[in-house]
Amino acid sequence: MVRVAEEWLATCGGCEVTILDLGEALLDLLPKLEFVHIPVLMDHKYYGQTGEKTALEIPEADVGIISGGIRSEENKQIAEEMRRKCKTLIALGSCANFGGIPALANMYTTDQIFDRVYRETKSTDPADNPTVDIPPLRDRVYSVSEVINVDLGLPGCPTTPELVAEALTCLLEGKPFSLAERSVCDDCPVKREKKAVTNLKRPLEKVEFTPGQKFEEIRCFMEQGFLCQGPATRAGCGGAEKIPRCVKAYMTCRGCFGPIRAGANPMVDMMGALSSIGLNPREIEDRMATFNRFIGVVGRLRPLPAR
Ligand code: SF4
Ligand code: SF4
Ligand code: SF4
């Protein structure tokens, strides 16, 4: 029996739902797994069930899974306890691996964030920053691997049940696991004509397709004038079928699987991809946040200089 501990840090909970979404694969895996700690499913408290312990404690486990990035000192403490107690640690989803959506806040200092939240919004009665019983914020959002060693990272916002099942199965069977090193476009079945387009369309305009039409007959969304981040994003969201998850829903890729390989810069790659079909990347307002939407850690997003 393999003991599994799961934790969520600065997260929305969507990646936990992915674990539940495993469906039948979860039924196959469950007889081999014993969940010893997983806040989304079971009531297991950090300081003992009646608060009798003085130190935060997570049970020992063979496999640890962490979703969410590290925003607060409490997140850091929990991540460090998971590392101490888990033999193999998986970072689940783009928040855990690259900061994800919460790391968009890395464009602001914590003072700016507090001013905005507690004093500057029109609907808020200005107040002091709360200080009682609240874990202090760190200076920015960190990925899990910036704070502790991680053995395996599964990207995606959320990641996919297929990837979770594949990673767990490989771990259980002692087989190697690796992520694809190709782009979402490499898997995408739509028709590319390599003809220039002149205008970027608004994201909420409708992609051109006829209901029931085969994907191979639908024109590439970027060549239709939409910002699609498939050229600069790691493939893998389409599962065995390989049709990218958003394209299957007639939506553009927003880049949630992160860079195609470690060290790649999606912003530079996207600027090149857009220019190559005649689109002007400078028309995109807020380029920095748009191209780094899911990957704000390790300096991709940082406070902007005052103007
Ligand atoms: S990666 Fe996306 S789905 Fe997963 S926790 Fe972060 S915001 Fe939620
Ligand atoms: S740009 Fe988007 S629509 Fe076009 S091939 Fe790439 S992923 Fe598919
Ligand atoms: S198509 Fe892009 S944004 Fe959509 S799930 Fe796949 S990687 Fe994420």
C-alpha cells in the first residue's frame, strides 16, 4: 500500500478537483493507495484532531502532492513539512510549478497589494492591514520548487486527470515519467494556411467554425486573428486524443501548461510567432501579464518601475 499525502497552498482548489476527476482510473489506483492527509477529502488537522500538538505535523507518506504556490509564511512551513515527511514529492498544476494566476500579483509589492485591497477600492471602507491570526505574506509568490526540492512537476491550470494517473502509475510501477517537449501547436489538428492576417481580434469574438465540422477543416485560430499561445506552450493537455483541451472547446490556448521546456521564454516565442503571420504583438495591451499569465515566478513578473 502506497501512503499519499496531499496539500494545497496558494491555490483555487481546481487541481484537487482534477484528482477527483480521475474517475475510473482513480478506482483502479485506490486499492493501491492510502490517503493519509488530503484536506479536500478528509478532516485531518495540522495540530492534532483536538489541537493537542504544539507543532504543525503531516503524517509520513511515500508520495506527497502539493498544489498551489507559496504566498505566505504558513504555505512555506507546510511545504517544508511535506518535504520532510514525503519520500517523493509531486508539484501539481501551474500554481505549484510556476506560481500560476496568484503570481500575477508579483507585478506589485506587498505594500501596493495591501493598499489596493484595504484602502484604495471604491467599495472598501479604508482600514489598517489586518495583523491578528493571519500568516504574514512573503515578498512575492514562489513556486514550490523555489522553496523545497520537488521530484516531479505536472503543469496545467488545472493539470489533467490523465497526467495525474500516468504520473502515479509510473511511480507505483517504478517506471520513468517525462513531459512532452513539443508545443500545443504540434498536437493541434486545425488547418494552417500560413497566410498573413492584419488585425488582432478581441478574445470574446467567436472563432469561425461550423458545428460538426472536423478540426482538420477549421482554420488555425491565430490565423483567424486571435491571440492563441499554442506556439509557446508545452503540449500534453489533450490526453490520448491529443486535441488541445481549449481548442476542443473552440477557445484559444492561454498558455496554462507553461514553457515548452525549462528555460524557454514564452513571451519572446509568442512575439516571434505573432510577427511571423503579420500580427503586431505591440497591439496587445498588458503584454507582460498576458504572456506570463501562468508563470509569474522566477522573475518573469516583477514589480513595475514607477512612472
Ligand atoms: S493551477 Fe489553476 S486549477 Fe490548479 S490550483 Fe492553480 S489556479 Fe487552481
Ligand atoms: S495557434 Fe492555436 S489554433 Fe493555431 S495551431 Fe496553434 S494551438 Fe492550434
Ligand atoms: S490549450 Fe493551452 S490553455 Fe488550454 S488547457 Fe491546453 S495548455 Fe492550457
